[in-house]
Amino acid sequence: MSVGSVFRNRITTFIDKYGSTAVIIPQTIGEGTRGGYEGKSETAGTSVSTKAIPSKYIFSKGGETIGRLEEGTLDLTFCYDETINKDSDITWQGDTYDIIEIHNRYLQDVKVAIQVTIKRKL
């Protein structure tokens, strides 16, 4: 078993054991009518309940989080096999968030986790 596979299994076990519930809500974005002058509409799909953990608990080096976040944003780490797209919403600890960025994290060409940057919906 490669180092990447071992690391992926450890991250998956850690998220399953210590993660909090996150609900992924797929959204279908409809174009506004009248040439786009009306607002876009969102239609929620079937939600999926899973677990996630703040990325700072997994991807940190010497106590410092990798990267910088804007105020009001949060990085969550999901298991490598979740299906997440940028149009989805995420409900985390009672608040609903928009997805800003999605990054697949790899170690030795093995996908070990999905890191998602989210921002609270207004």
C-alpha cells in the first residue's frame, strides 16, 4: 500500500470519527428571464448528509493553517469520495454557506481529501 493510500485512509477515519455533520445541497441554477435582467433562480436538489472537519485540524504545518482566508470564510475537509460541485450549498453547524473554491488534495498521485472554501450566505 502506498503512502498516499495510507494517508487517505487515516484522513477518512479521522473525519468519520471526529467530523461534524455537513449537508451538501445540490443547486440547479436557472438563468434570469428578460435577457438576464432578472435574478437567477436556485432550485435545490436532493441533499446528502455527510461529515466534514475544519481543514486547520488536518492540513496545517507547525500550527499554521495553509493559505489565507478572507473574513467570513471557512475551509472544510471532506472525504476523498464525496461529490461536491461549486453550485451546491453546504449547511454546517446551523448555517448555510456558498462554495467559493473546491480543491482535490493529492499525495503521491492519490486523492486523499477534498478541501472546500465556503462563505456564509447572506
